[in-house]
Amino acid sequence: MGQDIQQQRIITKILGKPVRYVRSLFRPLVRERRTLPGILSWIGLVMLLGFIFIGIFAPVLVPIQQTNALAYPILLPPNAQHWMGTDGIGRDVFARVIWGARTSLTIMAIGALLALIVGFPIGLFSGYVGGWVDRALVLVMDSVYAFPGLLLAALIAAVIGKGIFNIGIAITVIYIPLYFRVTRSQTLSTREELYVEAARALGARSWTIMLRYIAFNVVIVIPVIFSLSAADTILTAAGLSYLGLGLEIDVPGDWGRDLSDAQKYLGSGIWWTSLFPGLMIILLTIGLSFLGEGLSDIINPLLRKERS
């Protein structure tokens, strides 16, 4: 009995801060639900959850066989059997759109999460340590940040090859500086707070101060950056596929490649092969942008209030 209680206390101690962090995000989101930023945030969150549902349950919603070439007659307009018609090689457009959600969300998760995992600790370390280390890291990150994102991703993709994971890696590189810059900026201001000075005076180690006193106060801005960078990730991945540097041809769904394949039919009045993949890109990007902008307007006043 005593051992079970001790284990429960350990689990509570480990999970306590992440749980409080999640609650700290949802409290203002619930409280501001009737304001414009709150409405935008909830609309974006619902849209994102809808796409996640589609991505997870794509095999249940549409059989993968419908995404195979020559599965149906080519270039059928939208009808009762094919809600979004068929494309130039006989694939069901609706099936491609549904499976494309899974593909896009997977690339988004790889790119944005890896950029967060790499950029956040480097920015935290750089902002806290300062000195020549900070100047060197800022120089490197600013150089990468100044390079056009799509062009840099295209160069990396051309070197490492096609594939979902490879495209995720290519996108990761261009968004690491974004997380670095935001984290470093927040760390520079947070490290001067009185509670950080008190921790130094009490003899706390640098790693303890960074992880325990600074990181959990800086990480509150990460959901905003994550949402906005995820929206850019969707556009970048679609751009790479449109240029022919994205995924293999046998991937069940790829919105960017579908747009690239459909452009040659636009002059013939065949609009459905490009409309629906493009519409999905727009909707997912708008949902993530709404979520990011809403969270930014909600969280930033809280940050200003904490510093005042």
C-alpha cells in the first residue's frame, strides 16, 4: 500500500507540470471563447481536429484501392458515385483528398515537431548563456532564416531524396531558426526576473535554472509558433510536391502533386482535379492560422500582464 502511494506521488510529480501547462493554455481559451481571438482559436482547433480525424480514419472512410491508377474511367466529372470526380489517370479525387490529409498531417508533424525539439533547447541555451556562444548561434540561425524557405527546402530535398520522412527533415531545417529566435527572445527577458536571480543566489545549477525556472515560462508561447509554422509546413510540403521534389508517385494522397498533375487540364475546363486538393490545402492552412493568431492574441496580453 505504501509503495503504491509512493509510486503515485512520483507519477504526479513527473506529470504535474505538463498537466498544469495544458490547463494554463485551456483556461484562457475557455475564458475568451466569446471574444474574437477565442472564436478564431476554437474555429481553428475544430478544423484541425476534423483533419486529424480524417487522417486517422482514412482507411475506414475510403478504401486505398480507389487511389490506384486506372481504378476508374479517367476525368469523370463529379457525380453520385465519384463525389469529386476522377483525375487524369483514373483515380478517385475524393479518395486522393482524404488520403492526402493523412500524408500532409504526417509531414506537418515530422517537420514542426522536429523543429520544435531542436530549436527550442538551442534557443533556451543560447539566450541563457549569452556571450560568444550566443553570438555564433544567432549568426548561424539568422543566415538560415534569411534564406528563402521553399528554395532551401527544395535544395535539401534534392540532396536527400523523396519520401515523407525526408520531406519532413527538409522542412525541419527551415523552421528551426524560427523556434530558436522566439525561444531566445523570451529567454533573454525571463532570465532577468527576480525568481531567476533568487535561484542563482541560492546556488541552483545553470541547467536547473534553465529547465525548471525558465523553460516552463518560455514554453507558453510555443503553441502559437507551432500553429503558424505548421500552416507554413503544409504550404511548403505542397510546394515541394508541386515542383516534383516531394513524395513518390505511389503515395495514396499528395495534394501538391495532384495540383501539379491537374494544371494541364485547366485549359480544357476540367476544374475538379485541381479545385478539391487546392481547397483542402486552403482549409487546413486557414484552420492552423486561425488557431495560431487566436492563441497569439490570447496569450500575449497574459505575458504582458505577468511582466507588468
